[in-house]
Amino acid sequence: MECLQNTGFNVWFKDDLTDQHQNQILAGWRRLVGTLAPGGLAPKALTPLIDEVELWARRVAAIEAGALKLYRFYAAKGS
């Protein structure tokens, strides 16, 4: 927030959306897993899917560790 203020923005509020985002991530993966049938994926789809799972698992771990946050700022350039 200080970065925005230091560059001349007026910040009216910020929302911490971290928990909501984490819930959306986990719900999305649950939905996907719920649609998969054993042997239902083409073998060449497995590697990209595994890479994506690993990426999102690292992000969730960072969120849980407090190292990653998601904020929404409402700000406008001051006069």
C-alpha cells in the first residue's frame, strides 16, 4: 500500500482476499478431481496436469505459510 501512496495514489481501502482465493483454488481442484475417471486422461495430458498441480500446491503452501497474500486495492491517482 505504501508503494501506491508513495507514487501519488490515494488509497481508500484494501481487501485481503487471500482466504477467499485459497478456497477457490482448492474448490477448483476438488471439482476437477471429481470429474476424472480412472484412465480418463490421455497419457500426454498427464505431464502438463502434474506440472499444474505442483505449481498450485506450491502457491497454496505459500499462502498457508503466510508468504503469499492476495489484496485488492481501491485507489486513484491524486491531484
